[in-house]
Amino acid sequence: MASELTEFLRELQSIVRLEASEEGSETGSSEAFTRYMVDVLTEAGEIDDAELASYSGSGARASGFSVSEDESTLWLLLSDYRGALDIQTLGKTDLTAHVRRMLKFLERSRDGLWRKLEESSAAWDMAQRIDLVWDHVSEIRLVILTNAELRSSLPKPSKLDGRALICSVWDLDRLHKLSISGRAQEPIDIDIIESWGDTLPCLGPRGEPGAYDSYLLMLPGEFIASIYEQHGPRLLELNVRSFLQSRGKVNRGIQETIKTEPGRFLAYNNGISMTASAVEVSSGQISRIHDLQIVNGGQTTASLHYAKSKGKVDLSDVFVQAKLSVVDADHLMSLVPKISEFANSQNKVNMADFSANDPFHVEIERLSRSVWSPGQLGTTAMTHWFYERARGQYADAHVRARTPAKQREFKAINPPSQKFTKTDLAKFENTWDQLPWVVSLGAEKNFREFMLRLSARGAKFTPDVAYFEQLVAKAILFKRTEKIVGSLQLGGYRSQTVTYTIAKLLYTTQQRIDLHALWRLQGLPLELAGEIERLAPTIHSELVRTAGTKNVGEWCKKEDCWKAIRALDWDVPRGVDGVQTDHSESAMPGARYITSIEHRLTPSESADAATVAGVGPETWFRLSKWAKETGTLQGWQRGLAYSLGQTLGRGGAPTPKQVTQGALILSEATRLGFRAE
């Protein structure tokens, strides 16, 4: 195990150093490690999307933070990164010191530390945000991130200013176990007697022998609130977390029932559905649940926790009906997503399948293993862009290449710098579609919004080689911009500066970046890179300036922030290599490379798009006028014809539905006597 853990450490160090290679600062590796860990823990449900912000001074330290949507939970992060290639230890002395420094930072933030900090720094943002939400926070989670191995017991839960205080450590061993499990998150095991003081009575089992057993339970509301307090959002299966977040704050109706009619909660509430890999049952009493996940009932769970921790409500009269499906290990990965999907089928949001098994992600993975990218800088060394549909796939594939020579060959074909994940893909696409305020919401929320937009395209859209090449080109644009912004050392708000810089560039050029050129080059032309380097400091300054007295990180999550950046006076020079500044036919909506995820076309839609774009905007204006004068088309058809003229006139791309209807309108108008020429 020791040698395996050492090898994992070296792999981790390689990833971190590669990420930090162009940061140009002594703290680059530590910051890169923090970013890496935040991505891992967000996907694992351990934290909500966190913002990186480094503070160190006079016995106080912090590396980042996150606040839950209802502002009841505050996560504070601290990174302890070691650069050595041999395993270091994190003992009791260091652990105690880390906790003390984090508490000191919290106390200073509560007391207005932000007023003493530089306004353009991410530390100012972090301290101000904590001060603003302090009165709403009922639970604080201290999370220590380290690539050392923990050799000490954790501090027991306690209180800070009357708020629950829970400490956790993600160390090298814990991270390694997560990576080799092939799962997105650690399994949650509940010792019911230890955590609740008694067993839980149940009915069952019933089910399908060899596949699953189901039990029915009547759970005390206090029990549900307490396990959520201990395990947080990772108790909720990914679909449920996404649904809960999409609905914003805790359900007010549930809260009212808990407060005024707790005895009727059981009658009013639909209950929850749970899954597990195993249970320990004796005489109709469950004493332990292994790998527990709540797959339906996220709002019920979060609302009970909110009522207990924030509202100080007595839950002794609240009971919730629950179905527990215990799924055999051989069916775990196939059956649990289906249980979640059908349990949530009444919720419109679940038309989008958020799991890694969504056909879109499966096809992207297949393309990433089969499509070869051109060699960089004129070399003939073709490579793959490795799509990690499920966390740990890259490391697993590397380990399966048994010999050192085979492992070196794998890395040569699949460079670590060309690995990207589901949340990366969502950043690339939503940035390209000029939604920087959505990207600024954080990895998980941005991914959820991307999946909702993708689901709007319906089942007709299937990624192909052309789409994959364009996706890689967007990845190149995003990743190279990240490195440029990192090398400029602008201070805080690096991720926001990246997405807003690219979005502004795309807006100014009307999205006329030559993606095919970026794919062929596998990089940015020098002129384009130079313009990004020139634009990024301006964007960073504007983000801070337009925020005014607002928290900059929160301001970047608002569409009004994008409107302010969009209005910024900036022109890209004509002829910049990699940017199409003309309005040639190749840039029109009927062209073969429409690049917005919402505008991706099927073959028949592409034909309709060519027809719609081929007649030109003036023809659509004439058609709308002709239809009004002759009364030959319906009002909505005349309106759509006029809208198509406007969209084409400004170089925009009609939606698939618009091009389909547009082609039908043109055909009907022609049949009735309209002449396009």
C-alpha cells in the first residue's frame, strides 16, 4: 500500500506542477493544488462550489470559502501543500495549528477584516462575504486540504458563537481511496445505534432477488436532520443536489408545516427515497446502512435540517415516510441512476440526466478515445484529448498500462494537459455562448445549467467528429486564456476574469473565432494570444470597478455584470490571426460550423438553415410585409419572418426550431405566389 500511495502522490504532484507551470509565482503549486481539490470535492458533494482566496497574517489563514444557497452553511478551506515526492505526515501539532488559524480568520472576518484589506484582492471578497452572511450562518465546516498523510484524530464537533463547528481533513490517503474507488464520492455509512441511539423499525424486504431489496420506514425528522448535518450535500445523489439547487432556497411551505403543524407533516409530505449497497437488519430493525444516498426528497431533507439548525424548531413530532432500496453490487451503477430518474420523474428539471451515463457524455468519451488531434508546432506527434466522463478514468487507464514504458506511451498519447472533465466541458461551452455570469456560479451549478440547455435540444442532437473538434478548439481557447491570465498575476478573481475575457472577445467579434484554425494549430495564434493578454487586465479592472461596494465574486454571478462588461468600449484589431472579422458567407448561420450548443443542427436542420440563410435578411423583411399586405400567412408566421430578417441582419444564428419553421414558411409563401428574388 505504501508504494501504491507513493506512486499516487507522484502522479498528483505531476498534475499540480503542470497546472502551476505558467502561474509565475512561488505560490503557484499551492494554488493549483487548492483548485484541483476544490474540483474533486465539489463533484464529491463535500462542498458547494468554492471560491479560491488566499489570506495569511498574524496567526490567521484561509485558502478559500463557500456559502450554501440559503446562507446557513459556511465552508472555510485551508490548504497544506507539500512539494516533496515522498509521503509527509500531518500530525496533531500541525492540525491543531491549522484549525486555530482558520478560527482566527473567521473571528477577524466577523469583526470586519475586509475593511483593512485591498479591495481588488480575493481575500477582501472572502472576508466581506463572511461578514455579510455571518448572522445567517448556523453551521461552519472547516475543511483542511493536504497532500500529506493525516496521523491524528480530528477535533470533535463544537460551537463557535453558537454555531455548529465541524472539522474535516482531506489527506493523501483519503484522496487516493476516492480516486481508486471509481466513484464520484466517498460512500456514506451510517451506524444508526451510534448516531441515533436506537435502531429503526422497518417493513420488508420486498423486491427482486439478486437485484434489490426494498424496505419501508417511518423516519423521525430529527434523524434526517442530524445525518444531513453530519454529511451535508453529499448525502444527496447528484440528480437531487442539482434539482435542489435549481429551486433555490428552502421550500417555504415545508417550513410552515414544520413550524405550525408538525404532527401533520407525515400526511402532507410525499416522503423520501433512499438507496444503499447493504443494510444490517435483525427482527425488523435496521442498525446500520452502508453507502446511503437520498435519491428523491432533497427539499424535504434540506428543509428539516434548516428548521433544526437555523429555525431552532423542535422536530420531535415530525415523521417522514421513506423507501430504502438496497441494491446488489452488480447492479449498483445501472439501477441506482434509474431509481433516481424515475423517483424524480415528476420534476421537470430531470428531463436532463445529470449522471455520467447520459448518452451525450458517453459519446463524447467515445470520440475522445478515437479522434486524433494534429501535432503541435508542426510536429507529427498526434494525440488524444482525454474526456474523463467519470472521475478517476484517466488514472485508471494509466495504471492499466502495466509497464513503465507503456505508461509513458499512454501519457505521450494522452497528455495530462489535454484531460478535461464534465464540468470543464460545461465551462468551455457556456463561456463560448457568452454566459460568463453562469460560469461564475461555480463548476457544479454551471454544469447543471449546461445540462438544462442541452436537454432543450432534445434527443435529436448527437455529438459527431465536427462537434468534438470544435469542443477541443473551445477548450484550447479557454485553457490558454487561463494560463495567460495566471501569468499576468492580476490578483484575485482569476476564474471570473478568464470567462469574462473570452466572452467579451466573442461578443466583440460576433463569435467569429476560427475554431477550425485553433484545432489545426492546437494552440492560439500569437496575435490572438496578444489581444487576450491586452484585454484581460482591462476586464479584471472593470469587474472590480463595476462591483462598486458589492462583493466582487457575487457581482460576477449577476447578468447585470455581463451587461456592464458587454458595454465596455473595446475593439479587436482587424486581421488578428484566428479571428474572422469579416461578414463572409462562411460566418452566416447556414454555414456548416454553427457552434452554440443550443444551435447545433441535425442534417435536416442544417439543410433548413442553409435555405433560411440563403435568401438573406432583406428577403425575410419583404416576405413579412408581403404576408401582411396579402393576409396569406398567420400572424406568428409573419412575426417569425421579420425576426429571421433581424437575426440574419446582425449575423446571428436562428434556433433549430426557427430554421425548421422558417423553411416551411418560405415554402408556403412561394407556393402562394411570393418570389424570393
